[in-house]
Amino acid sequence: ITDAKAILTIHFPATNFQFGLLIEKGNPSSVRARLKLLFHHLGVPLVQKIFAICLCDNGTEFSFFPDIENFAGSLSIHAFFTTPYRSTDKPHCERNHELIRYVFPKGKSLNNLTQDLVNEVFSNINSYVRKGKGDKTPYDLMKRRFGQSFLDIIGIRRIPNKKVKLTQLI
């Protein structure tokens, strides 16, 4: 399968919250444009609070990533890369990727995805209660930490516990 699309995941270890941005696969300009747009919508105070430290993979999509410290203007953002092929650098992120794979199995094309569908999937993942977080959801922890406006801007909503779905969509 040759996908033209991929999902850029952004994960917050303290809360297990993760959201995804639909990007052009293997295209650093696509990642850069999506992050610039996100930062623009969030505004300087939220970006400084939310993205003070960024850790990313070593994929081709992130070849510009050290520039994030600069393209965010005078924001205090520090970018770091994970060790290649070492999932222990970001184990909570990898666990959330397992949940994503319940919905979007490996080997299935992502070409028909829309950002709205990606947001719906992450809304369900973030509404899934985590025992390791005191039986709270990542959504509720993130709302408490960064406020409802952040969640609204990124398009993630709270799904009632009994309506959470983590089943295959494609």
C-alpha cells in the first residue's frame, strides 16, 4: 500500500493525551505547515505553556524539526529527537499508538481519512478511562491542565464512557 497520507501524533506523557494531525506522508513541509497553523490558532501563551519541550521521531517528516525552536518566533520551545528504533524513549506514546491501530490497522490505507475522522478517533481514545491515571480519562486531565479552549482548537471532544469505541474503521 502506498499511502499519500499519514497521521502526525502529538502526545502528552503526564496525561496520556494524544491527538493527531493528518499530513502528507514523508513530507516535512506538510508537518511544518500543520504545526505553524496549530501554533497560530493556539496563540503564544498556550504554545509556550503546552509545547515547551517537543520530542520527535527521526522520520523524514521531521527533518526540519530542530527549526521548531525558531519558527515559533521568540517562544521558548526545545526540540529533541528520540533514539532510533528505541520505543522505550516514549513508551506512553507507543501504547496510544496501539489504540490507534485498533481503529486503523497496519496495512490498511489511510488515503481516505479526513481530519474530522482523525479527531473522532482521538476523541474516543482520549475518553478511554486509564487505571494508571486514577480512573480518569486523558481528556479530563488535559482539560483540567490546559482548559477547554485548547481542546476546542484541536477538535477533540469528550465521549461518554459507555459510548467510547475503539473498533476498526477502515
